[in-house]
Amino acid sequence: MPTDSVQETARQPGELVLASRSPRFAARLVDLIIWAVASTPVLAFVTANTEEGNARAIASVCGSALMWTLLNPLPLSRFGVTLGKRLVGVQIVRMRTGTHPGFFQALWRELFYLLMSVIPFVGLLNVASCLWDKPYQQCWHDNAAGTLAVDRKALAARRAAARTPAGA
């Protein structure tokens, strides 16, 4: 019998397995490095083609935000993973259904993360909040967006088992 809540399904064996904290941290670190590397040519172009002052600053922020959107919310909504998450085996799913988050849900998740990151010490509390959140180990940005970080291999095994007819 299908359930519409991870809370209900998490009680059943073989259902969603939460990703551990180390791979989640590694995935975010890899994503930040990829974003920094990918943003460098964009920022160089913007700097070379924009006049000094506020226009350059605004163009730089917009270029960085565009790269963040292309590298994070877009692939999260399409595939449930970013490049970093794929490398370490973490997937982001909707808390209620276990499916990929929609674009606006993924965008809100990432905007919330960025907002928390620019407030001194609050960014650290955001990423550390999964240490004390029970039972889902959600950081504040996951909680705000209604998402969970799960183990990709366990999720793939669960979906494969669901497709296999009983007794096969």
C-alpha cells in the first residue's frame, strides 16, 4: 500500500535511508568548488565588459547567481542531484513523496541556504542544524523546503524493488 509521507514510509524496512552527514558535507563542498570554478570565467567576462562601480558589482552578483541556479536548483529539480551529490551518492527528495523536488522548491531550498550563508554565524548554524534535528537530520534549508537528503543507492534499490513483481 503506497504511503504519501516519508514519516510513515521510514518506519517500514527498506524504505528511504537518510544520507549520512559526511557525504552531505562533501557534496556541498564539491558543489561550492564547482560553482567557484564555473563562475570564474563568467565573472572575468562581466568585469572586462562592465564599467566600474555599482554596475560591475550588480553584474557580478547576477552572473554568480545565474551560475548557482544552473548548477544547483536546475539539476536538483530535474535529477534530484547536483554534480557533487551525484559523486558522493546523495539525492534530494520531497519529504512527502520521495520524488525529485520541483524547480521552485529546489530554488527556495538553495536561496534559503544562500540567505543563511551571508548572515554571520547563521550559515554555520544552518549546516550544523542537521546534527541535532530529529528524526530526519534536516538542515534548516531542507526543513524550509520540505526536502530530505537520502542515500542514492538505497533509493535506487527501493525503486527497483517496487518495480519487481511479487514472487518474481
